[in-house]
Amino acid sequence: MIDWLTGTAFTVAGTGTTWAELLGFGTGVLNVWLVARQRIANWPVGIANVLLLMVLFWTAGLYADAGLQIVYVGLGLYGWWAWLYGGERRTRLTVTPTGRREWWALAAAGVALTGGLWALLDAATDSTVPLPDALTTALSLLATYGQTRKRVESWWLWITADLIYIPLYAYKGLYLTAALYVIFLGLCVLGLREWRADLRRGAVPTPVPPGPVPAAP
């Protein structure tokens, strides 16, 4: 199975595209569209997507991104549960903003993750792109956490990560994956608009019909 996934599906301008990259392209687009529409099916589709990308990234020498996919499987299972039962009284989650304290915690985690992964990749692997690989890994983890909790600002983290991923994957010769992340970028903008609109709808108070006019004394 691994041999087939790493085999060449087609060649463009002398560069081969593997079946893992091709299938990752299709499941990735579907997954982000489902997230933007808040469809619960995004989680099983996303798990399939990250398993395909794990194979792709390992063969391309993007070791942090490959290892990240294992974490994504766990986050995907948690997100699946949280969207169904993580709201008040085990109800479905609704879109909410990120609180100030949570932002500080995310920022600290992002700096620590980026620095730690950068040092590890530089010292322990033959990665040619240790800093961008570490940075995108950290951003993606933080964005996925926000997605599991339906934090509207998680889309900004994904947009930032995608703007780095696109040239990174092109540099590594993963042109189809780079094109996929251009599509992801557009879908992230769509998702941000959809979730913002949902947040605004939830913030509008439900009108209460007027009661009977009290009788004059």
C-alpha cells in the first residue's frame, strides 16, 4: 500500500506527483470546505487526509510536518467528539471568540513549539528548511486546537500558515500540494466569513414579544 501511495500518479514538467499527494489534494479540499460549513463529516475526512499527508511529507523530508500528522489524528478524534458534545450540558459547540487569556497561552505555546522544533530539526535531521517547517507546524497545531473549540480566530492562524506553506512546498517541489494550499487559502477566507456571520447571528438577542399592556388603575 505504501509503495502504491508513493508511486507516481502523473508527471508535470518533469516532476512526478504521487498518489498520496493526489489523494491528499482531494481529501484536503473537501475537508476544509466541510469545516467552513461546520459539517461534522470534516473530522473523518480530515483524519484520512492527514494520514495521506504523513506519507507525502516523510518522503519529501518535511519531518516535522510528517510527525505533526500523528498529532492531527488525535486532535481530529478530539474535535469530532467536541463538536458533538463539547458545548454546554454536552450539546454541540457553537462558534465563539478567543479570550485574552487564551491568546496569551496560545502565543506562549507557539513560541515554545517553534523554538523547540527548530532546534530539533536542525540538530537531528537533514531538513533543509528547519525554521519554516517548525513555524508552520506550530501555527497548524494552534489553528487545529482553535478549530476543535470553534474559535473564530483559528481561521487567521490557518491563513498565516498557508501563506508560508505555499512557497515552502513549491521550494520542495511539491507543486500540487502548493496549489492545494492556494485553494486552502481561499477556503480559509470563506470559512472566516462563514464563522464570523455565525458568531454575529449568535450575538443578536432573541426578540421577546411584548406582554399585555397593564390596565390603567
